[in-house]
Amino acid sequence: MLWASPPGSAMADLKACRTVRELRQLHAAAIKTGHIRDPLVAAEVLRTAALSEDRDLRYAGLVFSQMEAPNIFSWNTMIRAFSESSCDLASGGILLYCRMLQGDPSAIPNKYTFPSVLKACAAAAAGEEARQIHAQAIKMGLDADGFVASNLVRAYATCRSMDDARRLFRRSRLPERSESAVVLQNVIIDGYMCLGMVEHARKAFDEMPVRSVVSWNAVVAGYAQNGLFKHAVDVFRSMQAEGVGPNHVTLVSVLPAISHLGALDLGKWVHAYATRNDIEVDDVLGSALVDMYAKCGSIERALQVFEEIPSRRRRNPIIWSAVISGLALHGRADDAVEQFARMEREGVIPTDVAFIGVLKACSHGGLVEAGRRFFRRMVDVYGLKPRLEHYGCMVDMLGRAGLLEEAEQLLLGMPMAPDDVILKSLLSACKMHGAVEMGSRVADRLMELAPRDGGCFVLLSNLYASLGNWEAVAKVRLMMKELGVTKDPGRSWITLDGVVHGFVVEDSSHRRSGEIHTMLEEISLKLRSAGHTPDIKQVLLNIDDEEKESALKYHSEKIAVAFGLISTEPGAELRVVKNLRVCADCHESMKLISKIYNRRIVVRDRSRFHHFEGGVCSCKDYW
């Protein structure tokens, strides 16, 4: 393209430019016609390359390097481009700012320079550089500018200097109810939450005279990120009670908390709210919904949401990772493997998170050979470096399958030190397969790594107990007592009509405990009539067989199911959450209870879901 018309025409074409390919043609034409020597044309070429939706930072850098005397507008453009890039590139904005100060005395930083370079400091966590730039802004009298001040607060908050961030906010003297003041307070709340200082964040939130939807979002997301899931949901409900309408960010923020609580009804409400209010279920919200439905036990609904997402939105590997991980969680290994293959067929490049999902599926489904292939494929085909989580999946898969020597060799050959999770996985496999010698070795390493973790002692004690070595059990328990280490008691929860009911083993604290125990006796009689013999090997205590049978009867998940049976209509589905792995006797019992009472029972234990229906379990007795 050649322009025969004045530079004004070139400017109009550049402003209408939408793609880098089109920009390259216009740039070439500007060079040929000499219009590129016009500072305005050159600056517009740079702006389009650096800041448009179809930006190309490398190309922008080449354009900038060819400018003989870039003005402050061009410097600002490049600094802003780096600050809006990835964290890895953000430091380039700081370096460019330093280069401008040192090499171009005509380029004086202005009120548009500082917000961008401070944003780069925040992204690069460059606290010391932020302080130096702050000093320069003070010298130039620009520190009181609203945009400069807000980015100073953000930079200090991101760089963990919360006292400085709060001090700057107080000095800003902004009207309490002004939009600028709200923005700065939101930044401070977010900063506290990122540091895990949730009480400080909540205090800052409660003291705000005016709150925006962003304020609410910061608290909801902060609580969820810090593992305070019930708090996140409570704030979400308070938000609605005060008449503040949740937006796309709110829904994405609260869904992980709902997922961890297993609050399916609330998750359904969030989904319906998005539909009613025309909030697009894009790849981000879609993956959060898929994850929520899967973790709340409704894998079929998760798959439905996935299929309803437009194909153009399914280019994001996050949504594929969510559905593959969801299928793995429900023991649907073959389906997870098929979705992984479908993802590859549709040209989506799998991430390391997608590989974690499919490796977990192989572990839960006993697909050892497939798991080995995926592990090799991740490295050989996609060039991904296995993380500890990938090795953990492999050790778990091999351990479940009884390939303990291979699992231990893989663990010993890892390029990083094992954590407590991977060691517990191998120790659990040793208990499952009665490998005392290896179990003792693994336990020793685990105790060195986490000397006060009760889970390690319990696993080792259970290993000895399963083999009837009560002397060794006594030694382990004495060691626990001397160290003051306690074990987490088994707990189960069932939610009925929005109320969560919790139970522990042999629980009699519920107001309907009499009815519950009557139902437990009925269940026990019906199980015996159906041919079930209590698996007393699951009771790892040195007591007589009769006491062991009684102990099995009152496991927390059985109490929760008994309560569900007396509290719901015949045929209603029961959903139970347990904090530990379901024992073999409870697993067999649940299969028969589902058939005897014609109920679908969904149990979510520490690592997966079990769907009991018609006398069978979705895990096919491999868990």
C-alpha cells in the first residue's frame, strides 16, 4: 500500500488498523512514502504495535529502536506495554524508564509515565525500585496525582509494604466517599489478603464508608484463596443482602469456595444467576462451574456445562483441565483419557495441569501402562518438565497397583526432594499391600520431614495393626503420646435443606441420635440378611471380634447415611462428605445399602467420589 495523500490519511488508516499483519503493511507504506518521518505517524505505528488488542511487543521494540528521537509519548507507550505484559517482561518497563532518564534529557517523565512504571514495579515485585521512583515523583510534584497515588499504593501493597501503602492512602486526603478513595482501599484489602493478613483486610473492608462491587470481590476472593471457604460464602451472601449485584469476577471468586464446601445448591444458584443476568459463561467462568459441579458430586452436570461452552471458548486448556480432573475425581478414568485425546484432536496444547488430571485418572482407574505413556508423552512430545505433583501421581498409581519397588525407585530418582504428600501416598500403599520393611523406611523419612504430622504415625500404626503386630502398634502410639501428636478423627457431613449435619465415630450428640441408632440397627440386620459379613480387619484396635463389629457399625459415614435415610423421602439421593479415606467395610456396606433402600448414595472421601447405586460403586472396587 502506498499513500499518495498527506500524512493525515496515514494517521486515519493506522487508527483503524486492527491486526499486526495489517500494521506491517501500513508501516511499510509509511517508510516508502516518507510519512514515517512524521513524529505523529511514527508514534501511532508504535502505539498500535505495543498497545492494540493484537499487540506484538517484539515488533514494537523494533519500531522504537528505529525512532531517531522518541518523545515522551513514545517512551510512555513502551513502558506501558511492558507493564501490561507478563510478570517476566514487566521488569523491562523499569529498565526502559532508567534508560530514558540516563540517555534522553529531553524526555521528562510526566503524570502518564509514573502509573505505568509503578505498575511494572508491582508486577515485578520490585519494591526498592518503587521507592526510588516514588522519590522522583515527589521531586516532580506528581505524587498527589490520583493515578500516580493509586499505583504507588498498589506497588507498595504488592511488594508487601503494607504500612507504607496505608500511610500513603492516609496522606492522599481523598474524600472518603470518592471513587479514587474506594479504589485505593480495594488495593489495600487485596494486598492484605495476598499476605494472608485476612483480619487486617476485613477490618479495612468494614471501615469503608462506601464499597464497590470490587471491594466485595476482593474479600470473597481473598477468603477463598486463604482457605476460609465458609467466610467467603458468608460474605457472598451478605453482599446480596445489601443489594450489591455480583458480577463475573464475583462468581469466579466464590465458586472455588463453594467447591470446597460441597455446597451444590448454592453452586446451582450461582449458575442460574449468571444465566438470568446474561453473564457470559466464558472459558474462565465455565471452568469454575465445571470444577464446582465435579467437586460437588454432579459430574454429569459438569460435562453438560463443558459441552455448552462455545468451541471458540474451549481453546483455553484450563477448561479441558477442569473436565479431565473432574472425571478423574469421579473415577471415570477411561472418559478422562478420551477427553484428553479429544483436546489434542481439537488442537489445544495440554498444560502441565492437564497432565496432572489425566495421571490422577490413571491412578484411580488402575491404568498403569497408560499412565506411563502420558508421563513420557509430557516430556518427549510437549517438552514439559515434570513437577512434584506429576511424580506424586505416578508414585500413587504404581503404589495402588502394588508396584511398590518401581514406585520407590521413581521417588528416589526424582530431581527434587519428596514432600509429605508423596511419602504418605507410598506409605499408604505399603499398608494396603502389607509391605512392612518398605513402610518403615518411608515412615522414617516422613517423620524426619514432618515430625509432628499425626497422619504419618497413624499410617504406620495401621500398617502394623493390619498385620496383627500389636507390640509395634503400642510403640508407635507411645511415641505419638510423648511427642504430643494427635490424629484427626474421622468425620462425615451430610447437608439437608441447606443445613450441614456433622458426625464422628460412635456419635450420639445429634438431637435425633435415638432415631439414628435405631436405623443403624435396622441397617445392620438388613446387611446380614443380604449376606454381608463385617470386615473386622478394618478395625485396627486390639479388641475382641464382637467389639470390632460394633465399632464398624458406628463409623461416621454410616451414621450420616442413617440420618439421611430417616430425614428424606424414599428414593431421594444422599450426599455425604468424609475427611478420611472410606474403609473397605463401609464401602461394601454402602453398595448394599444403595440396593436395599433403593437409594443413590454419593460419598466424597479424602481423594475421590464414590457413586453407590443398585449394589455397585462407580470405582469398580479399585480405590
